[in-house]
Amino acid sequence: QVQLVESGGGLVQAGGSLRLSCAASRSIFSIDTMGWYRQAPGKQRELVAASTTVGRTNYADSVKGRFTISRDNANNTVYLQMNSLKPEDTAVYYCRADSILWVGPIWGQGTQVTVSS
């Protein structure tokens, strides 16, 4: 399996940027899908962006054109670059790993992102 540790969250004004990092305890080269999810108070956890080993990416409609997911296989880290942040982006952001090497998704502990208007 793998342990995931997120970092990079914080408080930012609307229109600002943040870069989240998800550091994995093992190589991510063979992890089928690495993704970022978020959960706002009173809402369900939702997919923000995901990246597969073959280079496919998938984004929520609400973040397309503003957020970019990337993998750094050499450093076992997945990033989420968030630009043009909006107050509605405020949530706890979680990193997730899915692989045929284990059963079920593996989650990080989350990092808080707060966007002020």
C-alpha cells in the first residue's frame, strides 16, 4: 500500500493561487490513478482532478481551466496547481490513490483551503 501526506493548503484571497502537494511513501509510477478530491462543509466529497499512469487527466467542470494536476514520479509527489481561486473552492482537499495493487482507495489526511472574498 501507500501513505499519502498533503500539504500546501492555507488562506488566500479570491483570485489568488495555491499549490497543493501530495507526497507518497512509495513510487507513484505504477499507481493507476492519483487524484485530488475536496469536501466543503455540509457537502459530499467530490472529485477535483485525477491523473492516470498513461497520462490521462480528468477535471471537474467547476475547475477546468483554473486547476492543473501533475505527477512528479521522481519525487513520488502529485501536485494540484490552483489558480484564480474562488470562495466556492473553500474545502478540505484530499489526495487519493487507486491501484490494482490493493483493495479500495487510499486517502491522505486532507489539507484545508480557504478562499476569502
